[in-house]
Amino acid sequence: MGNKEQDITQPYIIIKSDKTRILLICDHASNIIPSKYANLGLSEKLLSEHISYDIGAAGLTQKMANLMNSQAILSNFSRLLIDPNRSIDDPTSIMRFADKFIIPGNRSITDQDAMLRIDQFYNQYHNKIEEVIISLLNDNIVPILISIHSFTRKFRDKIRPWEISILWDSDDRISASLIDLLERDNNYVIGNNQPYKGYLRGDTLYTHATSRGLPHVLIEIRNDLIADDDGQEKIANYLTKKLCQVISINHKNLSKMKHYGTKSI
């Protein structure tokens, strides 16, 4: 997804599917910034890099949704406008700096400007997720939330060894079995709450899943593995197979809302 300096008519993309309890979420799917923000003062090159969005995550999410016949909600705006995977109270929700780069269009943002971004992007994205969850719960279906992200192989001066990472909080109904299956395969180097922790108060899964007791997991894929269609297809097929195994094995336990609490402060 290249930045096209286009105006956003809808701050999310939804893939609909009937009779499914699986909801895929992609918080950082897009690097689109509406033209009125003038790219936040950044070059096209920077907007095509990981500071603006999760490279490959959108294509992977779409392919997995098709394979799993699941619903999916993807952001349709760059996280540099406002990060939907942060609480609006988090000072990093609108980043002044990202990976050592200054974000000129965010440096002197006013409270009024921030509220506008919350209303036009953040709230609409989260309201759509909420709407899908409530619809399923009203039909006595407990949703399973699977969040898809990507990360860079190199961060500053460090090389990250992991290729696929599973992030989780206190609810390990999906993560424990998934990590076990992935590690037994020995096809990829698997991270367990690496390179990030799976618990951050106010993030997307905390807001919509942890707080409700819904089963969930966050999957991070190294972005060079999913940078093109072939890579996305390969990982989508692999992860779909493993997730379907986990859901089948733990079907009864995943059909319940259960509060595990959180490790976040």
C-alpha cells in the first residue's frame, strides 16, 4: 500500500463473512495520510517504511481472512496520524518522533487537532470493531480476535532473530497451543512476547478482548517474510493451518468468555 495523498472516505476496511466467530484485526494496515495533512512533512520514502505502517500486514490479513472465511477489519490510515493500537491517553498515540525521525506535522499539534483525529480516525475504527463484536455477542457467539502485525528484522543497531512472534497477556487459551505447534514444527524462529510484550493497557486487544474476557492473540511476522504476494500467501497458508488446529483443539474453552486479568500496569 503506497501513500497516495488521498482523502479517506472511510477510516477502516471491512471484510464481511457470515457464520464466523473469527475476527481478524490489522491496526497498522495502511500508510495513507489525507492530503490536507501534507504527509505530516515527511518524504514519500519515509512514508513507505515501517514507521508509517506494518509492511505486508494488510495483504497477509486479507489472505488469511479469505482462507479462514473470517471477518476482518483493517485500518485505512497511517499510524502516524494517530495510532489505533494505543490508548488516546497514551502520549505515543500521536508520535512526535518515530524511530529517531521527527514527525514535523505532529510536533506542535493542538488539542483541537488531536480531537479531530480521534473523531475522524481512531473512534470510527474502534467503533466498527465494537459493532462487529456486539453483533456476534447478541447472537450468543463468543468472538475470537486475532490481531496481525509485522516488525522489522533490524531495529536500530540490533538484529532480531525471530521470524514469527506470538504476543499475549494473561489469557493464553490460543497463544500457549499456538506457540507449542509452531515451535514443534521448527520451520521458523518463534518469539514468545518478543520483540514486544503482548500487554499494554488501552491497546486494541486490551480494549476489545482482555477487558471482556474474549479469547485473542496477537501475531507479529517479520516484514521481509511478507513483503510481497508470494510471501504473504506462504505465511497465510501456514498460520491459517496452525490457527485452525488450535481453535479445533480448544473449541470448548474458546467458546466461553473468561476473565484472566492483565499484566499491564
